[in-house]
Amino acid sequence: MASTIESLKGVAMFANVPTKTLERLERMARERNYKVGDAVMTQGQEGVGVFFLLEGEMEVARDETTLATLAPGAFFGEMALLDHYRRSSTVKATKPSRCLAIPRSDFVAEIKADNELCYNMLVHMTRRVRDLDERLASE
């Protein structure tokens, strides 16, 4: 099994992030394993952290409508982390999965302190908005 830092390097959001940042994130992160059907987070819950999918597959659903399927390298839980609203969707494992979880206060402090990490997160969130725009336009 890969080290936590090697696993973090596999998350697209962490491309070009300095090793020192990854080392700090490693100290904050807790590994979580999920069986098929396990909910990582549930719509309406308070957001207490952000998750990075390292292995397996997750389904994102809102009001029982599937919105996305996540593969290794994806992250989720960032919206509630940043805006303090409750979780907008439920995320469940569709295959045995391994994630890293980082608590809200730790991750927010890190994105405030590291411009590259903050920029990468904005880029990936912008891509999600663009993808949603394209899906809505094609309906």
C-alpha cells in the first residue's frame, strides 16, 4: 500500500503542491475504509471535513438522484467545508473504498496558508461548475 504522501500525490488537486504542504496534510489526514453501501456523508449533515478518494468508487446522490460517480483521485465534501452549509448530497461507496479524511479546521487553515493548494482547489471546483453547465445545457 502506498504511503499517505504518495496517495495524496495521486489526487489531481495536489499537483504542483510543495512536499512540505503534503507532509502537513499527511499529519492531518485519517485513513477511512468503506464497504459497499457505506455512506461517507449524508445529505443534510453538518460538514466536518473533506475527503479524498484513494481507492474504490463512490456515488454522489441528491434526493436519491445520482449526480456523479467518483473514481480514485477525486475529492468531495469541500462545499460544506467552505461555506458552512449542510451537506448538499449523500456519498456512498459502490465498491470497497479507501479515503483520506481531513477535518475542516485543519484543511481550511492549510488552503489559507498555501496559495498553490488554494488555486488548485479553485481550478477543480471551476471545472465542476463548467461540467454542470454543459450537462444542464444539453438537457
